[in-house]
Amino acid sequence: MNDHDVIIVGGGQAGLAAAHAARAQGLTPVILEAGAEPVGSWPRYYDSLTLFSPARYSGLPGLPFPGDPEHYPHRDEVVDYLRRYARCLGTEILTGHRVDAVTRTDGAFTVHATGETALTAPVVIAASGGFSRPYRPALSGLDTFTGSVLHSSEYRNPEPFAGQRVVVVGAGNSAVQIAAELAVHARVTLANRAPVKFAPQRPFGKDVHFWSAAVGFDHLPIGHLLKKPLPSPVNDPGFYKATISQGQPDQRRVFTTADGDTVTWPDGTRERVDTILLATGFRPGLSYLDGLGALAADGRPSQDRGLSTTHAGLGYVGLEWQRSFASATLRGVGRDAHYVLRKLTGNRVGTGKRRCRPIG
């Protein structure tokens, strides 16, 4: 006999949305969260992080994001919101449960967490985040660079870098936001393989997410048609493009190699650098599925729109471009979670041990 109807690995926004979807079907889910509370990676992001989507478009199913619908929530607001969401879900959440492995026997999954009793269920949702494993590109000489090398996941605020020569590698929202913040305290270059593309955050007086929702782009299920995720332009509230054009930070193509404490730029010039900060994104943290044979050679899940193509009953929530442009965001994980749970369970009736109650 299975312990639960659904086991959800990960208690961040994707896992909480998956639990909501399971409860909506009358199923009994349990969330296994490695950390001390079900708030995902949000507390570990840099201090000044602010969402590029207004509160109106930043909520999970059943609970609107609080405050002025047009304000852009800060990192700590998101953490508080996820805490509240977890409390009113009415779902069992086991914190301090880091999943090591998932096995399958006779149609049931067994989920093994470090030092804990294994749990079984016919359905497992991997919701440990599409952004839980920092990606560090193989840049020439980076492994022997004698200055500091850190990933954006390790960055908190600019004070420790005051007066330094810093190179921020990346072209996304975080890279630009961090580089612009650092440039007030240090001499900073934003290095990338192609120039950063900007998009106005509020075209015609409305946030870009308003227009995306209005034309249906957020909902467009085209993720499975893409061989690789489409690059997204940086949302510019009106000053990022201007500060970069003024050289604070300046923008260059990424260095060709690093040697000791020196980098060589594409034009052949060499320059001493104190810190290289990699704002180069993340990859899904799904190593616990490796022994199951559910992952491709590069560690990415073998899946189609969140449904495993290797194991019936295995699903994913929170992957970048899983089904749509918004799949890995607060506003998008709920739609994907409900799609995946419906596909995995159909009209299956839960055990009835835990009933959904309205959130709000």
C-alpha cells in the first residue's frame, strides 16, 4: 500500500503549486523539502532582488500576491508570501528531507531521503526547481584564475566589492541588475557573447506582463516545440540601458581566456581583474532521478510538457520553458502544475485522508 497519492520533491513555488493542484483533485500529497522551510531558493538570492513582474502577475493559484497589484515585489516579500501559501495549503510538508534517490517497483515509486524513512506513491512530481543548480560555463582559464570566482547565487550585495575590478559574465536580467548595482561601488564590465537586448518594462504605460497576458503569449504551450529555450530580453524599467550606454558598467564581449589574475579581451588587451562573477543561470537539480534512468546525458529530464517520457507516473513542475514562456515563474507554475497532475492522475480518486480547503 502506498503512503501517499502524490510525493512532491521540493517545497518552493513549483512544489507548492503542485500540492495545490493535487489537493484540487482530492488527492493526498506530501511535500519533501530539503531546507528548513518551504520557500525554495528565494532567501538565498541577492539582497536587492526585485521581481520584474508586478504583484498582479506574481501569485500562485488561489492566493493573490498582497499589496498594490502594480508594485514590483522585493525578494523578502516573495519569501513571506510563500510562507503564507504553505500554511494555508493544508498539505503535509516535511522539511529537512533531502531526497537522494527515487526507485520504482511494481508501478510504485519509493522516494529515499537522507536519514529518513522511505515513502511510496504511484505519482512523483519533481519540483526541486529549474534554478537549483548554478551553471558555470567552461570559460578558458577560469579554473586557474587566482582572483575570486563566484556565481550570482553566491552574491548578496555590493559592499564586499568596493574599489575592485569586477567582470560580470551574463546577459540576462540578473546579470544586468547585479552589474548596474556593483558599478556604483566598483569598476565593472558586463561581459557577454552577444550584446544585451532590452525591452521596456512598461510599454504604453502598462507592464509588459499585461501585454503578454493580453495576447496570450504567457499561456502559449510551445515549450515542447523548442530545441532550446528562447533567450529573453532584459526588462528595462528605464535606466539599465542608459547606464550601460554611459559605461557604468561598460559592456564588452566575454574575455577569451583568464591567466592568473589577468583576463585577455578579444582585442588582445590584458587586464588585471579582482573578481569574475558568473551570472550565467541555473540548471535543474534532479540528480536524485539519475539512478532511475529518467535523465538525459546532460542531466536534463527526459520529458514532454512536464510528463516523463521514461516513466509513467513521473512528472515535473517548474522547468524553464516546460510548456510556455512563464513555466518557471510564479505566475506560470500553477498552470503547468494543474496540467501535469491532470495528465498523470486523470479522474483517479484520492484516499480522502486529506481534503482540499479553499486558500485565501
